[in-house]
Amino acid sequence: MTHRIALIGGDGIGPEVTAEAVKVIKAAGVAIETKDFDLGGARYLRDGEILSDAVLDELRTFDAILLGAVGTPEVPPGVIERGLLLKMRFELDLYVNQRPFSGVAPGHVTPHDFICIRENTEGPYVGEGGVLRKGTAHEVATQGSVNTRMGVERCIRYAFELAAQRDRKHVTLVHKTNVLTFAGDLWQRAFNDVAAQFPQVSTAYNHVDAACIYFVQDPHRYDVIVTDNLFGDILTDLGGAVSGGIGLASSANLNPARTGPSMFEPVHGSAPDIVGTGKANPTAAILSAALMLDFLGENAAGDVIRAACATAPTGSTIEIGNAIASAVASH
Ligand code: IPM
Ligand code: MN
């Protein structure tokens, strides 16, 4: 079966790392048909298009979306992020952002040492709020955070279902229930209710500030983490930093209900400072492609790609891509 993949290389190093990911998928012998979508900051600067409803509807017809990175310094912060990336997350209902981390624990070489499940459609990312009296001494800015029982619970349920299939069967809720008492209480009660339905899964709770210490000093304690959108954004950059670098950190923006395509992208950004230098590590994009293959039912290919990435080849973007592709092809 041929999988139809929408490719959004995007800005900066995005197209470079995405090309290596496609190379590796093909080396794995998985049949894909790709279509390039010219979207991102560069496209916006050229003709003002960010993500029209027509293009969004076309994206809906694909089996998955593989994205490199979007954002360019010439466009003010938020325009492309909100108009393209967050629009896809919200409109395609990609409510789980799954970010696996490996290599953090000596002796643990399995690709999925711990996994962060970040809620991906709510929290402060919804953009609730506004400004009043802008630019005056009496300026007011509010920025809300939306937490719905449905949204929180479906994300937590996904984390428990995932943990139930893993060896350690352990889920940690990360929040800030001691300060964000309204949202925290909703998250904690939803977590407790779902946990009661998974007696085989053990649980823990960490405040997000303490979790930052544990990420650095004792990541072994984690198996599956479930957390709010913004905490998950911040924690997963830290997760990348403590598990081999952000050049290895992959992510899956999932619609587990499969009412449309899911989207796969490295955690890193467009890194305009190194574009064209060959310094970008394509491994995060390649591991994101492996997550995509898992979700498309091509788990065996996903495993082969992860094993090839675990040998951590060095060199330029293309050299690393070639090394992983040939390890995959000779498997
Ligand atoms: C990420 C990114 C995005 C986020 C930005 C680019 C909007 O940092 O995927 O982690 O904050 O979610
Ligand atoms: Mn981020």
C-alpha cells in the first residue's frame, strides 16, 4: 500500500532535514507518494499566503504530513507559528504531541526510554486574551489558558493506553497544581479518574519545576509523562537537551481518532543561522519520519530506522542522512 505524504519542508534547515527523512523512508522500502507544499515564512513574505482553507482541505486528504520547520526572522513572532503550525494542530485536531526521548540513561539504549505526551490543542496556546490601551502607561495584556474536561481527559487517556503497552507501565502527571489551582485541579481529577481505569499502570505527580530537576538529575524515574501544552513545550526542549541534543528530538502531532492526517516534525526550529552549511543534524527529522511510519502501521520500518539512528553517525546533513539510509537499506 502506498502512503500519501504531504511534505512541508518549510523554512531554514527544514527542507534540508526533510529531504534526508524522505531518503531514509525510501531506503526502508516503504512505498510513499509525496507532494511538496510550499508553506512557511518564505512563502508568506513572497505572496502573503500562510495556510488557506483550500490548502488545509487538501492536506486533509493525505495519510500524513511530514514537516521540517517553519519560521523566519523577517516575520514577526507568532504570525507563521499561529497561522500555520498551530492552525494545523487545532484544525486537524492533533490533540496529542508525542515526544520520545532516549539515550538519557546509561545502559538504556532502547529508542523510547521515556515519552512526553503533551496536550496539543488547549492551554495557553488557544490564544485567548487581548490588549487594551496598547502602548500607554495603562496598557493591559491578558493571556488565558483553556482546559476542557474533554480535551484534558482524552490526552491523559492516550498516555495511559500508551503506558499500558510498555514494560514499566508508569504515568507521571506534570503540572503546577500548587499555583494554577483551577486548571491543576481539573487535570488532577481527570488524571485520577482515568488512572482508576488502568489498575495495571502505576502513577506519580511532579510539579513542573521539580520535573526540570529530575529531567537533568534522574530521568530514569520517567516512563510516560503527560502534561499541559505549554509545560510540555518547555519540558521537551529540556528533554532534547538532556538526551543527546535537540538535533535528535522527534515529535508526532497525533489525531489518535484518525479523523484526518497526523503531522510529524522535529522538535527543533528552522535554525536560520546554519541554513545551507550542512551543520543541521537530520536525525530528529528522520526519527519523526519513523514515528510517522509507526502511526501508518509500518512499525517494522520504524524500528529499523530507529536502530540505524541509534548508531549516531556524524558528518554533514547529507552524510548523516546517507549513513542512516544505507544502514536501513542493508538491514
Ligand atoms: C514546538 C515549537 C512550537 C510550539 C512553536 C514553533 C509554535 O516550539 O513545536 O515545540 O511552541 O509548540
Ligand atoms: Mn517548542
